[in-house]
Amino acid sequence: MRAMTDAVITEYAGTRRNGTISRYYQYGSGGVRVLDGRKNLKRLYRFDPSSDMMTECDPERPDRILRRFVFDRMGMLEETFSPGIRPRTFRYEQGCQLIAVREGGEYGQVGKSFTFEENGIAETGWGRNGEIERVFIFEPGNDTITERTGGWFGNVERTIMVNGIRASLFREPEAFLQFLVFTEWSANDREDHIQEQVTRIRGGESASSGRSPYAYTGPRRSSADSGQVAGRGPAPRTPSVQQDIRTSRSNSPGDAGIDFIPEEGSSQDISRGLVPPSRPSRNLSFEERLNREPGDRGFSAGRSAEIPLQERFESSRAEREPLSRGRSVDISVAERFENARSEREPLSKGRSVEIPLEERFESARGEREPLSKGRSVEIPLEERFESARGEREPLSKGRSVEIPLEERFESARSEREKLSKGKSAEIPYSERRGNRDR
């Protein structure tokens, strides 16, 4: 068995950007703890490196063994201790490049196979020559494993982020079988996950509740409180519940159980003075807006409008205290820097100043070794170049030397074409001169 190192593996449903965390895997040297999205313990796996075995235990009763996985040089054997679950064998083939899964035991029929390829691992269903059901792609960066359904370019089913170890660890056959076991989802796991999502969407209420979680929960008034018959007119409301009314309008009105709240600006609210009479801006013409008097806007001037500007800022100016000079103004500049100059310590000369220059470099000159002549000085010049001259090969004369000069240029002369006179030769000199003077 492989020695495990502490790591945290996070599983996302779908892609990491758009998906939600569905599981956590605490992967350590002692085993694997499988947690759901709320970090509740769901599964517990323990490693026993001495016997090359991995054991699945009951999270509620750790001493109870549910399954046992025994590894050997030929693959892995799954032993089940629950009724209704068939054992499986995982055998290496083609030099550990393929894992054949047999249902029912050592000599069962091959139901699935896992093929190790360059980009990842492909799972084939319905025998050795079946179709690809899903693939495990090891992404660049060595920290992400993407599970796609249907092939190498299928939809992303899960995204598994590895932190603490390298993702390439699970490319080895034995480590991949461990990864395959503790990341698999059973039918019960998927059903529990769906129920958790439904409960979270419903806000913790059960499916039998007939009330919508988006219903209006503020104070309500019955028809008897307003003295009107239900359904014939809107009930009056106080300004204290205006915020609750606005909140209820933003919710979806299609769910059952939501109380109907009338719109603001009803005739009774205007008569009571709770809502100022107004019209929507889309019903106001441009002329009416332009010629509208300031008093028609429905806004009263504040009390501060009656206070003149001089009176407003006069009190603030009178209360403003003049800034006093600091004490440092009374200290003269000479007195400020005098203490700093007197306290400055003079720099002492170093000991090297006492050593004269002759004494400094005399030892270096005395220790310098004279350069010895090289061995090449003893070799005379004649001896040096004599071997080079003797080894130089004499240059052979080319074949062109045997051809006499007359024969060389005779063919060139015969082949040279005679130059023909141009048309300008027929023009007399006087005519050329006259055209030139023009």
C-alpha cells in the first residue's frame, strides 16, 4: 500500500465556477473521511499498509466493517459484508494500462474497464468494447481532476480540487483504485443529496407544508377591523407597515397562500391624508411639468429656509478659536541646531592611516612570485615551423595550365558578336549640332 500524506480534496458539482461544493475528502495517512457540503461525516475509510488493505467502516459505529478492499500485485478485490451487494474484482491488464472490472467474483463477466491514456483515464461500460461512459481528465497545474460524461468533450459532471498532494498521484493504478472507491456515489448517496437540496431550497420546511416560504409575514387586518365586507374594498393601512408592503411586492405573486395587498394611493388613503395626491409621471404632459408652480410639488419648505445666511454662519465664525503659535517659534534657529552640532562626535581616523604606503605595498611586492618562462622558449623557431612545413601538402597544378593562351582566347573571340552601328550614325554632325543649340 502507498503511504498517505495529509490533504484536503474538494468536490464541486459541475464546474468550479458555476457549481456548488458537494463533498469534502480529508485524505490522510490513516484513511479518508468523506464529508458532505455541510461537513457532516458520511463515510469512513481506514488504511492498513501492513496488510495492503483498505476498510470502509460505519461512521456511526467505527468498529463495524461495511466493505473491505484487498490489494495485491494483480489488482484489487472488493469484499462486501452487506446483503444484496455483489463483490467485484479489479484486475490489471496490458501492463497496468487497463483495469478490467468483473462483477460477482474472480471469474465473473467484465462489466467495465478503465483505460489509462495520455490526458487521463476513460471508463468504458458494457464490456471491453463498449462505449465511453465517463472520463477523468488530469488538468494542467497538477491540482484538478475533471470528470466528464459521454467522452473527452462531454458535459462536466464533477470537478475535484486537490490541495496538499499532487493530482498525478492518482494516475497510478493502485492509487486510482483507492480514489475511485472513496469518490463513488451510491444510489442512496444521490437520493440523500437531492433531499438536502430540496430542504435547503424550501428554507428548512417539509414538503407537506402548504405555505409558500415567500408569503407575506407582516401584520394583517381583517375586513371586520375596517368595517367593510371582504372583497369589496381595500383595507386601510398605517404608514408603519409601508415597508412591509413594499417587501411583499418584490416577491413572486404566483405562489399559493400569499395575501393580496392593494396598491398605494387609493382613494381612502388620500382622503385620510396618508398618501399625497399624485399622478404617475407618464400621465403628465411636458407643458404641465414646465408651467408647474413650486408650491404644487407637494413638498413644504423646511424651517432652515427662514434663517438668513448671515445668521447661519455668524455663530460658527464667532465660535471659531484663533490658532495659537507653537512654543518652537520662541526658539531661535541658532539655538535649535547648536545642541545638535555640539553633540555630534568627531570621526576618529582609522588605524590604517598610521601605516605608510611603502610598508603597505612592500609585503605584497615581496610575496609576488616571479613568472617562470614556458617550455616553448627552449624550442628554436626553425624546429617549431619545420614540422609544419614538412606536413604541408604541395599544391597540384590545375588542368588549365596545360591549355595555351592562344587556344583559351581563340574560342572567345570567334564567339563574340560584332557590334552593329546604331541609327544615330546616319545623322550628320551638323544636324546633331543644330538640334543641340536649340
